[in-house]
Amino acid sequence: QAQVMESGGGLVQPGGSLRLSCEASSSIPHIGVMGWYRQAPGKERELIATINSVGTTVYEIGMQDRFTISRDNAKKTIYLQMTNLKPEDTAVYYCKVDQRYALGSFWGQGTQVTVSS
């Protein structure tokens, strides 16, 4: 069973919107910061944004204009609302879950987002 599961990716036209979800398994204790990353073909994985358990967010420079991260602690789920999508947003979007006390981290397998007309 996957420890971290992303969903919500797909094909969208330029200018469109998507909302990604990431659910952490109930088997993961002491969940701390959760975050979204993406990796485009031929490029390194990059940070989009993180959010901690009290809702404090950190965005990579330039990401906050069109991306919004949010969190539901009861569901152990974070979301990424993406608007005005552009072809350069095409990538695999990954979720990362960090445990408190430096216990460990978990990555999801990613969800593909393709922006194309």
C-alpha cells in the first residue's frame, strides 16, 4: 500500500485549472511538513510549496502567483490549486511528507500534469 498518494493530474488546456490532492497514509505517524514538488522532462525536481500542520506556507519564488497550497490535517491531505496553467507547467507533480523529529520522509509516485491545446 502506497504511503503517499497523489491524484488529480491530467490533461488541461492552457489557461485552465487543476486541483491536485495528496493523502498520507494513516500508518505514517508524527506528520510534520508536507509539500508539493514537480519535475519536468529533462529537468531537476523543484519545490513548489510546503505547508506545516498549523498552515504556515512557504512558496518557491514565482510559484505563489498561480499556485495555492492548502491542508486538511484531519484527512492527512494537502492540495495544490493551480490556475492559469501554461505549457511550461507540464511535469510530474510529487508530494513529500516529512515526519517530525527527523524520523523520515516519504515521497509519492507522482501525478502527471500536461498542459497542451
